[in-house]
Amino acid sequence: MGRKIKSKNMVIIITAPPRMGKSTLIKKISANPSFAMASGFVTEEVVVFTLKSKEKERDGFKMINVTDETSELIASKVFPESRYKIGSYFVYPEKVSNMLSYVEMRDVMLVDEVGKMQNFSPELKNFIPKLVTKSKFVIITVTEDDSVNLAKELRENKEYLLIRLTESNRNWLDLILVHLKKRAYRYNEMSVAKKIAFNEVISKILGSEKVSTEKVLYAINYHLFFLG
């Protein structure tokens, strides 16, 4: 990207260690009636039953369009080889680009995720700035791996609300995201300085070990309506 992407509207960046539940969270959000008109994509594991182990094993990954549930296989252990590879997975950047070309830009966008596999697609570097500047409410999950520059830049942008998915908040974070969407109009009217201050406070509260939904909801409403 080369430079910080500015946005007038609410952009939420969610990060977490692998298998913490980022994709599960986005799927849960997309099923909520409040996000019925959302667009975007989610990345999901492809699991197969193997005769050798007689167990289900992860074979690859696919990107699924949130709007119509069409999908693209973006990585696999057994399908045709690619010159792009991460670990034991062959990665297909052209499939990532295909999915991005299908995704319709809307006011509400869900993106899962900006990770190593998706980063092979040059289209991703054009897609993210476009949705961040055009959409009114955006949720993007990103890898914690600093080698993915785009993900690192998104995490470090103070104009975005950074949330770390943890064992403490993973079971109810979807409720907070629904609430933030409902209050986004207020956030979007705030000055950049007040948005940054809001982001820092809410990010810190959500990252604490002893936190409750009630405490987070109170903090969100207080900072938006009394300090905004």
C-alpha cells in the first residue's frame, strides 16, 4: 500500500492467533439480521476424510462470498501444484483475485481475512483501500504475522479500531460488533482526534482479561454520546 489508508468511517480490524476463531466470528456476524445487507468474503477450512488415518483432516482453504455463498478454492495439499506455497499448501492467487472481482462493494463490508495466502494476490492491495474509503462500516480480520505488510499496516493504523480476539471475549464479541454497527453513524461524525481516542479506549478495554459485555457497551455509549 505504501501509505496509510484514510477513512472517514468506522473500520474495525480484528486480529488473533491462528484457530482462535476469526472466521467463525465473521460467519456468526454475517448471519445476524443486522448484517443482512453486508457484502464481503470469509475464508474457511476445507476438511476431508482420509482413509489412511480414518479421520477428518484439513486439506486446504476456500474463500466464500458472503452475499451468495459462491466459493473459490485458494489453497490445497493435493490439487494441481502452484509455484506459490505456504507450508504444505499450494496457493492459487488467481482464485483469490477471482473472488475479489465477484465481491460487490456495499456500505457494510466483512473481510476474512488479510493473511499470507490472500496476500499473494495483487488485487488484494487494491481491494482493501477501495472498501475502506467507500464503505460506511467495515470489519477486516488480519493475521498477526508481520511479514504480511498489508496486515501490519492495517493493525498499526490508529484511525482504525483494533480488536484482539481472545479467550475472554470470543464468545460475545459478535454482540459488541452488532452494537458498534448500530452506533457507527455517531462515530462517523466525530473528528479524527476523537475517533483515535475512542479506538484506543475501546481496544484497551476489549483486550483486558476481566471484561464484560456490560462494561464494553457502557464505554462505547459513553465515549460516543457524552464525549463525542
